[in-house]
Amino acid sequence: MTPPAGDVRVFADYQGDFTEEADVVVVGSGPCGAVVAKELACAGARVVLLEEGPPFTPDDFELDGALSMARTMREGGLRATRGYVMPTMQAMALGGGSLVNSAICVRAPESVFARWSEGFALEHTTRAELDPHYDAVSEFLGIAPTPENVQGRRNLLFKQGCDALGISSESIARNVRGCRGSGECFTGCRSRAKQSMDLSYIPAAIRAGARVLTSVQAQEVLHEGDRAKGVVGQVVEPLTGRTSYRFRVNAKIVVLAAGVMATPVLLQKSGNLANRSGQVGENLQFHPGVAIMGIFPERVEPQFGATQGYQSLHYIEEGFKLETLWAPPGVLAVRLPGFGRELKDRLAELPYSAVWDAIASCHRSLGSVRARRRGLDPLLTYRLDPEDVKIMNRALWVLAEIFFAAGAKKILPGVHGMPDEIFSLKEAEVLRDRPLKPTDIVTAGNHVFCTTRMHGDPDRGVVDEDGKCHDLENLYIADTGIFPQCTGVNPMLTGMALAHRTSGRIAEHL
């Protein structure tokens, strides 16, 4: 049942067990895996790209946030860490997280790579080394700053507040073409302006001859000695997860791009593969995010405008990045205080609201990923270090300053033990002056890193700077799990740049 070159298969196409032959099998069709598949297919390799989720089209997108999460995200969008409980949304669809993220494409600052180089024995992973790879990805995706005509008032109010305080800010660069500012990134871009992988890199890979298999779950990496032999798994039914036919892909090179949580689980399920260092599944890091809602005297109509159109890197060396934000009202409502009539009144204020957030570089806060006895959903543990909470404490105060500088009449901080509503900057000083505990703040962590980290020392890391596993000659990892630390900025573009570099190294050995 081998599909022809340049084909894509969906669940209904599978009629029995099957085996495929490839030069390269890539597990995972998110931003990093899609880059690898496209670049190697264009280099002439026989590529098979595997994706557990189905393809989605605009007819499949659901504007209801809860329903959309249940359809496009792992564990129905309810995945969370243990220890410190924090939700983390990981997509399961052709194109991976690029289907439902905000299309933010930010290059990591040079200081990030300096820390990586110094702390993890990485000689060639510098900003100067990666800039050509950033450039290649940016040109292909048409990455550009968000134009003012699609910003909407929610984003421009953020700029106004930053300007009033002398805080630098800028329009966010995104991988979009013809964005209408509909604010629907989270539930899928119905206008097809967002250049998610299912519209960009994956079609290019298919045109170059790659075979794309959706609704297939990779369950084990086959290996013999110091060489990977391929991947085996089962066909899975979309939305239900029921398994059926078995499959096998024999390949000269195996690339795991299944994500920070799925890749280590796959290695653990494959006999604790590539783990001489003991680092597979360790060092789990996030960018925990905190957010404040502000209510303005005049209508903001926050549903209009780029989902995340403005940012500030002003405090990046202090450990946090500021952004604008929008999500479906049903998702935002879980952060609103009150019940019944009180909650209803607050929902009625949404047309006058804006939500701005901060993501934090929490290098001291670590966790782990472990395979469960059954299934491939990971067991995640995480500890939010009190020193990292201080970063978010500071970020909340800065967000409050920006809101009141932009003219907000009140803010809803969403912090335990503090007033539900704060009506002046003077009242907001409690955010600055009162130390917070990890359990005081509501966080989410959708940027994930480090569980198969790069390190120049094979005893301290899983892969080298090319993404090749230290322990095997032909097993590569291309996702943000190879980051040695979090980036401080949105990671998609850096992950794709590293994947672009890895593709070149693999092509040299084919």
C-alpha cells in the first residue's frame, strides 16, 4: 500500500498493515519536522513524513475555543504538569502547533546563544551562524512585521501605553500573507493567511516527492547496534484515537520531530534509546506566562486585530517578554473571577477589554517527561522555582503600568490573595510590593524545551550541534527539545532555523 511519491494519505486510505521504504523518515509534521521533510525532499531524498493527527481545513475549524482545543490538541487541550500544576497545550494535527499558534516568528537574541555556547560547550550555535538559516526560513514563509492596518485597537493600545512610559515596543513579525486581522489564530485561520506548515512547507515537500502519512502514530524506533533502522506504529482514528493497522517504515536516517514531550517518550518506549547521558526526558523547561486583563472606558472590540500583533523586548535581559494576546471568550472566561451574575457582568465587559501577557525565562524551574506504562501520553512533572516567580511578579507590575498609561479604568490581575479588580496604578502597587508564591499566580506554558538537549559533551546531552544523537550514527532530533535552555522569546523560528541547519548536515551524508 505504498503511496506514490508526492502523495498524502488520510485515515480513510488505510486498508491494512503496510511497510514503506525511505531514505529519511521524519516523525512529526510541526514546524521543525516540516522544514526537514521539505529540505531533504528538495535535495533528492525519498522522504516519508509521519503525523499522528489529521489534516484540517477551514470547514473543520471551530470558533468555540473549548471544542477547537478538544479537536486539535493532545488530551483534549487539558494536558497539564504535576507538582506545580500548569496547563500546556500541544497540537495534534498536520502542521502541528503552527495550525493553532499566533504565527509569531522572533529571532532569539545574541545573548541567548552566548549563554548556550558558554554553558553547553556549543562552538557553532551562535546568532551569526544561525542567521543564514533564519533568513532562509523567513524568505520562504514571507515573515514580516504585522502592518498597522490589521493591528486593531487592542494591539495599538499596548503600543500607546509603552510609548507613554518610554518602554520600547515593536510590531511582531509573523508568518502570514494577507492577514485580515480576524483574531482567529487560536482556532485555525479561516482566511488561510497564516502560513502554517500544512499550507507552506508540507505542500513544498509533497511537490518535491515526499510522501505524507497522517493519522499514524509512531510507537517505536527500530535499531540495531549504533544504527536506527526505521519506525513502527499503528494507524489511529482522528478524534477518537482508536488504533487499527500496523505499519513499518524502513529508513536510512530517522529524524524525530515529535515535540518536546513526545520525542523523549518515543525514545523511552524504544528501550531507553539514545540515553547514555541520562538526559532524555530531563531538564523540562517552559516559558510560563502570566496575563492581565484591562478594561477601558471606550469599546476596544478585542476580537478584531492580529491575535498577537505587538510585543516588547525591553525587559528581555530581566527575564521576560511582553505581548498582546487574544483568545476565544470561552477560554478567557476561565481566568475571570466570580460566578453567576457577577461572571455575566464581567463577560459583558469583554468588548471594552484587552489582554496582555508576559512570558518568562525560568531557567531555575525544571521538570521531567516520563513514559507511562500504557499509551504515549507523557507524565509531566514540573517545579516552579520561587526565584523565577519573582520575574513574573515584576512582569505583572510592568503590565499594570502599561495598562494605566494606556488609559485603562481598571485591571483584573488574576492573582490569588489580591483584589479581583484594581482601579488605579496606586492600588496596583500591591503587585510590585507583595512577594508572590508559585501557587498565587495563574500560568500556562505552551513554549516547551530541553528534554533532549544539545551539548558538546556526549555525557551531558542527547544530541550534538547538528541534531544528531550522540549514541547513534543516523538518528537525529529536530524539535525544541534540543534547546539547551529556553530562548526567552517565542521559539518557533529558532527551532525551524536549527532544523534547516540539521537538514543540510543530513543531506551531506545521504
